[in-house]
Amino acid sequence: MSARRPLAAISMEAFAARVGEEIGVSDWLVIGQSQIDAFADLTGDRQFIHIDPDRARQTVFGGTIAHGFLTLAFVATMARDTLAPIERLAMSVNYGFDRLRFLAPVPSGARIRGRFKLASVVRRASGKVHVQYDVTVDIENPAKPALIARWLTLLAMEA
């Protein structure tokens, strides 16, 4: 990620008022072969299309590609570096994904970025806030995104 100027914190009310809007687009980041190899080692997913450039060149991909789950893992980083912090936020946790689809492979060395649309903000009786984002991870130049998903998060606010 590039060095962006820190974003000013916004109130929960201002945040919730943006439902239906695109609220952030991350900088481009490169997914390199060393990251793909490290992810393969970490997860044990060592399928040749990810780690063997010579064999992968002989496939329809024309070279190695990032794991879909590696691409998905960058969503949290892209959000952290892109979305304005919310005032009085104590903690944010992943709650899950709905309608996650991997639409196009990410070639080793490709640049990706995240686009975040605020889909819903629901305050729970517990005091927690359930937030849903529609996330698209674009690949630079190809018309088709790498993935789309509804990202669910749960926010705990300071008292």
C-alpha cells in the first residue's frame, strides 16, 4: 500500500448515512510470486498452478496465479488502509461473507485494489453494530474483477 494521509474519523451517524454509497477505493497492490509461495507453504495448498511457473505456463492461465483465498485475505488490509475510522470504535471483527464469488484469476505480479460499498448498518440490542459491505477486488486492466462478496463485520463501540 502507498503511504496515504490518515483519514479523519467519522461518527457512527455519518457512517450509517452513507449506506448505498461507495465509501472507499484502495490503492493498487501487487500480489507477487513470493507472497503466493508463502501462502502455499502456510496453508498447504501447493497446487502447481500457484507455485510451478513452468507447468502453469502450459495451462489456460499462462503462468502462476494467486490463490483465491490469498486475494480474499487482502480485503481486510485494503479496508483498513482505505476506509475512514469510526469514532468510538473499540473493535471490529470479521463476521463472514455472503455471496462470495471468485470471478477471474489473479496472475502472479498483477495489481489488485478493493472497492467498498456500504450495504447496511444495523444496530443490535446488544450494542454491537452489524455492518455489511459489497466488496469488489479489481485486477488492473482486465474487465472482470477477481472477486465480489458481501462482507459482514461486527463492530463493538466504546461505552
